[in-house]
Amino acid sequence: MSNSIDFIFVSNTSWYIWNFKINLIKELINKNYSILVVAPKDTYSDLILNTGCKFVDWDLNRSSINPILELKSLINIYRIYKQYEPKIIHHFTIKSCLYGSLAAKILNKSYVFNSITGLGHLFINKKIKNQLLKKLVLPIYRYALDYKNSKLIFQNPTNANLYKQFSLTKEENLEIIYGSGVNTNFFSPLVKKKSLNKKPIILFSGRIIKEKGIIELLKACSILWDKGHDFNLKVVGDFDKGNRSRIRKNDLEKQINSKNKKNINFTGVISDMKSIYSEANLVILPSWGEGLSRTLLEASAMECPIITSNVFGCNDIIDHGINGLLVPVKDENSLSLAIEFILRNESFSRKLGENARKKVIERFDEDKIIKQTINLYEAIKK
């Protein structure tokens, strides 16, 4: 009996599929398409299975550069594709795109979509070691992604243009879809923001790695605490041990004067982000670059005032002075001034939040993004 399936979705974590693509999968299931999710098994894998799709554990270490382990992961994904003969394969995250595309290219039976969700460590980090590695890896990118029955989907124009600059894609194979969208019915304001006359709560939400700007944020907050400003910083997210830009909590605490440590709360991962956004007076993401920040979309939908870096994936969401404030990347002094301005201008900050929700509803609502994605799938069948 044939194992042929309509769609395979591939990612380097089940967590990613559950948090960013599960509603797209549910919509495809409602349209009677058969779905297989391929990802390393984690605590979210059973949740994915419960939606009605199939699941296969992918033997992948997302941070490994061991050639034997990487070859093993490539062979594993090749065997899965050969067994299930999918009509369409959609890869998310860079290792999935590279290894999955190589496997699909060998079999030459499926139509492939590669979602480039961000530039990743290789492109963002400017260290000499990274630049040398990039020169070695770019030909592999070029070969893997140059597949006639495929499209590259980018979350912002800057990333798309960079891939064109390195001749990693052709214009006719390129699509831009702004992220995974956000459920604006779910992420909507519970109550009006608390008055800044009370002790404000500043929120950082994301993986705790260097590229998210967490060190710059701690330095900026320390500047303000030393000047006498009274606010709490809530850091929501995990210390991503599988990322080459990982940073330890002890290293972060070295950035903070001991007397200020009482103002910081490292919460770890929290599932109920709606409540967290609701109590925040200000959301800050000083990232060095994003695909399209889900944190900023969710916070915007919740009418949170936002400060973020003037970089791709952030300035695609935030228009300076209209629905948030943009600051230069890696600049803790500018960041501290922006925070101070928000803390002193409550009515202005509230207006930023209101405008932020309007833009998200108009441009980044999840239903619109899902429809746009399914239209791409169905267009290749015509």
C-alpha cells in the first residue's frame, strides 16, 4: 500500500511547528489534505500528533557541525521522503532547508518550499571565523536551493535581497510572506495599560542569546537604575543551549550592579504570554536582526508600546514614532534614552500601542498569512 502524502512539514524542532505553523496545518487538514510533520521529537510532538497529522522523529542535532552526524541526518530525511513520496514539502529553519532540499533534489519528485525564517548566526555574526565558514558554506546553499521545482519564502525584503546578492536564489523563485502572522482575536488587550505612576514593568521576550540584544538591554537598564529610575525588567525565555550564540545567566548577571539585581526577573519560558503582555508597560527587543519578530507582532496586537532595533525583521513591523520607537543596533545609550522617554510620556506611549495593533490587524493577521501561504501551494497544482 502506498504511503504517498500531500504535505511534509520539516523543522529543526517540534516546538517551532507547534508555535508557528500549527494553525496552517489545521487549515490544510480541514481542506482534507494529508500532512506529515518531520522534526526532532520533543515535548510538543504529541501535541502535533493530536491535531490529526502524522509525525516522524528526525535524527537531527540543530547546533552540530560534526560531518558524520550531519550526513546521518541527511540520509535520515532522504529515507523519509523516499518512503512517503510527498507532493509538496515545506522546510522551515536553515538546516531543514539545506538537508531537505538536497534530499528532494536527489529524488526529484516533490515541489519544495523553503522558508528562510532568518539569516541565522552565519550571516549576522561578523567574526572572522564566521566569515571564513560562510565562504565554505555558500556553495552548498547555492547547490541545495537551486532546485527547479521550488520557491524560497522570505519574511522580509532585506533577507530576500541578501540571498539574491549572494546568488542563492533567482527572482522567479522568490516569494515574501511576512512571517506566520498573529491571531489578533486571541492577542487583544485585556485591560488598558496600568498607569506609569506605578512601578512599570519592562518586558523582554525571546531566546536568551547574544543576537537578541539582551546584553545591550541589561546595560541600558543599568544606566537608568543608576540614575534613580524605578522599574522592573522581566526576561521571558530560555537560555538556548543549542545555539552557538548561547549566553549563560552568570555572564548576564556580570553586566548588572549587585544592587540592581532585585529589579530583574528571569522567568524562563511562559506559556501564557497574553497575560504577560497585558501587564507589561513596555516591550523591548534590541535584536541584531530577525526574520519577522513574532514577539513584536504579539506585543503590537496587545497594544504594548515597543522599542526595538532599526534592523530588518523589526523595522518591517515598527514605524518610528508611529507604532513604536526604533534605536540603533548594539547601542545601549540610545536604548536607555528611548526607555527614559517612554517612561516619561505615558499618553504618547499609549498612542504607540493603539497604532501598533491597527497595523498588525491590517497587515499581519494570521488568517491573511495562512490564506496567502495556501494560495502558493494551490497555485502549483493549476
